[in-house]
Amino acid sequence: MLIDKGKEWIENWKANHQAIADLFQQRRYPEAKEPVQYYTKQLVLVLGWLNDTELIVDNTLSEKITQLTYAPFNSQERIPFILQQPEQYYCYIQLNELYKETEKIYAKVAILKQKTRSQQ
């Protein structure tokens, strides 16, 4: 199930985000750019799976995120901001917070889906 795959990717972020933080701490900004972009795109996919829809990183992403039932607060503004300036430390901080918020939303949705299944 895709929702389980999304949870795996959140765990992947949790296991690897410190390496990105270390790049910023060492002022290796160009090297941090690619992993920030990669994990941001993964987050977009996770949000799509969480909402049973397909999200693609394109110029309509903000609009599509606005229409999602389950998404972190202001993610329609935060995600494009990260994608525009991935080599900035503040974008890494935003991405980390988005993953934390998404993990909490995942837990909520899992409980809701479990309740729905048990009521059927």
C-alpha cells in the first residue's frame, strides 16, 4: 500500500537528514543542494500518497497542494520556497519541519483509516 511506502520514506528522511545538516554546518552549500531537492521531491510524493492522488513537481504544485485534504500548514508556500533555494540552510530547516508535521499527519490518517475499516 502506498501509505506504507510513504511512512518508509519519512523514516528514510529521519535516518539521513543529519548528513544534510552536517553539510550546512560545514558550509558545503552546493553539496547540500541535491539532497535537499531530492528529499523535497520525495515529500511531495509522500503527500500525494497520503491523499490518494498523484503530485508532480511542476509550476502548478502550489495549487495542487492547496487542494489536498492532508498536508502540513502552508505547505503550498513552503515547498516551492525550498525548491527555489535548496542550498539555503533555512530551507533545510523548513524541510525538516515539514517532514515532522507530515509524520504526525500520517499517524492521524492511519488511525482514521483503521477506524473506517473496523466500522465496515
